[in-house]
Amino acid sequence: MVKMEFVKEEIEDMSYPEPSRIKHEDTEEQTDWIEVKQQRHEVNEVKEEHCKIKTSRKKAKQLHICTQCGKSFRDKGVLKRHMRVHTGEKPYTCPQCGKSFADEGNLRKHLLLHSGEKPFNCDQCGKKFISLSILKQHQKVHSDKKPYVCSYCGKTFTRLDSCKQHQKTHNAVREHMCFECGKSFTASSQLKRHQKIHTGEKSYKCSYCDKSFTLSGSLNRHERVHTGEKPYHCTQCGQSFKDGPGLYYHLLVHSGEKPFKCEQCGKQFISSSHLKNHLTVHSGEKPHVCCECGRSFTRADCLKRHQTIHTGEKPYKCSYCDKSFIESGSLKVHERVHTGEKPYHCIQCGKSFTQSRSLVAHIKKHCSVSE
């Protein structure tokens, strides 16, 4: 009897629910599933937010901040190298000339000047260069691309530094004036450097001779006379220079650009100093007087060259032999005897020369033949 009741109960439990109840339960299940789905979405959002916070914290931990200027770096080693800008530390020294560098990469580039090695080759003309950056600049000559545009006159340039230098020729505002001589400058730093001329301060001493200089840049340029270093390279002809202005004026020879014009005769010049020297032709002024013999000159550099006659000074020494010279240009020409360098090329026959005047004389021969 008990057994029968149990079976009956089981059968009752297995009986199907009413249709209306089925529909109600389906709706409940669907609602439950939507709630679960929504909960999962919320959990995922929380996880994503947590990951973002974790990543940003990780990034914050990775940043190394300079205590001097506030710049931040991911790599501690990069920060260490950056700090040398503030400390002036130069731990990498050239074993051949003793010059020091803050960065190992700069030392490696410098060593190539001594070895003469030029590992970067232009695949279009075969010219070789000491660094990839110089090669890239050179390759713009072949591409004819001039991406840098002067905002004043629209002139285009292959190099950013050439464009910047050119822009300075357009109505530069010179609001910083020297109270000693009245000369004005576009930047306060330029005025500060200039004022050392009046104070006579020469705190930068040459490590090779007894000369001292008012500016660190002047010392660096001077020391290259002793070391023979010429870190500025022309990408068009490969000629090297010991300072930036030397390269800049050389590049104007290639471009033919002469931005400084004489208002009296219309003659044009590559620099303001050349124009200034030219203006003395019209005025007849010779402000530079030799204190030894009283002879006067239109230009300071002419006076300086003249004074070496009285002093007998020959500061420019050949790095290959014992000869010395009054002028750096004379030394440069002489050293080509040792190096075999012939930077002046005839575009008609390809012949090369050590001096520009030899090339000019050679070109005249072509002209006389054609006539």
C-alpha cells in the first residue's frame, strides 16, 4: 500500500504543467539570462578598468624623471645620458686627440674622422659618408625634394638648418641693444656673448697653446686648428669644414644664393659681413689701422693678416710636416699636397684641382678652345 502511494506521487510529479505556466517560466528564464548577461558585461567593464589602472600605474613606475628640467624617460640609461647635459660630464675620451664626449655614439663618429673610414655608401653616386644622417641629407640631392619652405618668400630648401639660416635674413627684429657700442641683437644670449668683448673676459683656454677665448664655441673652433678635426661635411661635394658657418657659406656657393644686396651698385653677397666689407669700397673708409706702421685697411681680417708681417707669427701648423702658415687658407691648400685631396672639379672634362684658382684658369682654356 505504501509502495503504491509512492509510485502515484512520482507519477503526479512527472505530470506536465499547464500551458500558461510554461509561458510564464520561459519569460522568467529569459529575464534571468538577460540579468546574467548584464552582470557579465559589468564584470568585464570592471576588469577592463582595472587593467587600464594597472597599465597606467606600470607606465608611471617605468618613467624616470629628470630632477633638473622635469623631462621623463622610459629607460633609466637614457635618463643617465640626458643628465650629462646638465652636469657637463664627458666620460668618453678620444685616445688619439684627447677630445671628450658625453655620448659613446658621438665618440664612435669622431673616431671615423681619424681613421678616414666612411661606412655609409650612397647607392646612386657611390659617395661615402661617416654617418647615416649625413648620407640621408646627401640623398636629398638626388631626389630633388625640398620639403623646407621659407614662410617669408616661399623659397624651398633640402635641409632644415639651411631654411632657418635663410629666414634670419628677413627683417630680423634686433631688440637687444649693447649700451657700450650700440650694436643690437635678435636674442639676449647673443647680446650677453657680445658684451664679453667689452669686459675683456676670456675664460676659455686652449689646451694646446696659450690662447684664450671669450666664448666656448670660439675655443672649440680654434682647437680644431690643432686637431685637424672637420666635423661639418658638404653633402654635395664631400668637402669638410671645422665650423658650421664655414659649411653654410660653402653651401651658398652650390645653390648660387646671395641674399645680401648692395643698395648702391646692386652687387649681391652670401653674407652680411661680405656686404659690409664691400660698402667700404663706396665710402672709401679704412677704419682698421695697424699700430706698428700706420697702414689702414677696409677690413679687420686684412689688418690681421698684415700684422703677422710685424709679429712673424705663423699660428697654423701642418699636421703632416713642420711647415707653418700665416693664414688658415694657406694651410688648407698646403695640406692637400699630403692628402692628395682635389676638391675642385671641372664639369666639362672631370679634371680635379687642389685650388679654386687652378680650376678657374683651367676653365678659361676650355673657353678659349671653344672660341
